[in-house]
Amino acid sequence: MEKKYKITVEVATSEHVKYVSEINDTIQHASEERGTGIARRTDDYITSKMNEGKAVIALDGDTFAGFCYIESWSHNKFVANSGLIVAKQFRGIGLAKRIKEKAFELSREKFPEAKIFGLTTGLAVMKINSELGYKPVTFSELTDDQAFWKGCQSCVNYDILMRTQRSKCLCTAMLFDPKWEEKQNRQQKTEGKTISFKKWLKRNNSKEEEIIPLKSKLKRVMSINAISSLFRNNNETYVETITVRNNNS
């Protein structure tokens, strides 16, 4: 019979400091099992992340289940979600995704304008990152903060990173830039206005080819966005404006 868990995923606080040693041991064991790099931090460092509200912990009651923390670099221009780990008995139930989503949410809340990035060798983490909007990038697109790269020294693959002058390693670099989302939102907003314009034409039994030339003329005195706004919010004013422009043409 499949065991049912009641796992909570929350922002870690000073109340969770008692799990620090277990977290670091879990990270170490996972690194040894995979033969890949997960940089181990000191207990004091993990403790500081909890005290600052920059970590996420998963618990099944009082049992440790998973963890992740966030770090900021280059004067808060970059944020990394690091140390993602799930205890062995809780793997395969989608917990890593829940922790990652919570860490991503926390990162955006604390550093809304920062680029969020991560280094990983795990296909599962890459998939989660992709779903959150991350894209694979070269190492040169990440922070150049020396303190970040120094943190890789405890990784078993650190010599590869150094031999390639920090241009590549076994990890894949992935990045989320909030500007990408802003651009997408602007595009969707523009598409929405186009749809509204077509709905107005249909509602008023007008043909698009009859209106478009008039929009071209109006571009001399106002933007397309302004025109779309008039169509949506004040049809009578806009129709009257078109009539005046048309009669004077």
C-alpha cells in the first residue's frame, strides 16, 4: 500500500535550525551517490539563510523531507536557487518541484528585478526550471561575482570548471530574466487589443478594410494604443473622430 505523506513546504525560519546538520549530511550523501557535484555549505551558512528568511524547507510532520536556499549576487542583480535536495525516502513524489516553485516564488518576492539562475546536472531539475520559465544559457551570462564561483570549490567537479576557465562544466546553466515575462505580457496585451478591435467591428457590422485606412490617418495624431483604447472605452467619440477626419480628407 502506498504511503501517504502530509508534507508542508514553507519558508524556513530560526525554528528550523535544528535540521541544519541533517540537511548538509543529505546534500553530501546525494553528491556521493550521484558522483556529481552538489556544493556543501557550512552549518553556519545554512543557519544564516534560515535566519534571513532566504530558505525553503519541506517537512513531513517533524521529519526533514527537503530543502533549498536562495543567494543574491552582483549587488542583487542575480539570484541563485541553490542546494536543492530531497531526502531519499521522499523522492519520486514531486516534492522537488514543490520546493523549487516555493524557492522561485520567494526569490521573486525578495528580488523582483533580479535574474534568477541555477547550475544543475539533474534532468528533473532542468525540466522544473523550464516549466518556471528558465532557459539554458552559457556560463558567461551568469553573475561574475567571485564569491559565487568560490562556492563551487566543494564540488567534486571544480577542477573541470577551472580547467575550462569557467566557461563550462558538467552542470547546465539555466536563467530566468523577469524582462522576458514583461515582454510577453506586453505582447499579450497588444494581441488582446487587436481581438477587441475585431469584436467591435463584428458587433457594429463594420468591415475591417473600411476602418484600417482611417487608423493609418489617425496615426499622425495619436498612437494605435490610444485608438484601441477609444474603440473599447468610448465608441461614439471614436466614430465621431473618424467621421471628422474622413470628411476632411
